[in-house]
Amino acid sequence: GEQYDRFNWIWKDVTAFLPSEIEMKNQVTTGYGANAASTRGIAYVLKSLTKRHIEALQVLSNFQESKGDQDMDFQDFYVKCFNDLVVSNEAML
């Protein structure tokens, strides 16, 4: 099926009752493997984010765009958010 074709480059030995193309045949998806219920859940969470949460995510996103594979540890993330006046203490993250 479509799901199988999208991920045919991934190979991992996992035990299954049926071949994956048969198990995934009836999966209804909205894209990237997310079903309608999980998509609604993600949308709900994103709608509930405050301005500060969004600003913190933007700090993280900008770091990832500029550094590629490099990880950002929590302390660096906190200091960057603190210096950008996104948060005033660690608990806000």
C-alpha cells in the first residue's frame, strides 16, 4: 500500500502477525503517518500554546535551522530564552 511505499527505504526486523503491507492496508492517514484523531490532538495542543511557548519553540527552531544535526542542551536553551526575554526562570520551559 501507500504507507509501505512511503517507507520502503526503512528496514528493521520487527515481529508482526502479518506482512506490514497487509497490516497497514486499512490505516486511514492524513499525512506523515498520523491518523485523523492524532492530527486533531496535535492541532488542539498547538492551539493551546501561549505566546511564550511559541517564542520558546521559535528559539529552538532557529537553533536547529542554524546548527543542523547539533543538539541544544537544556541549559543553553534556557539561557537563550532568558536572554531573549522569553522566560524568567527554568520552570517556565
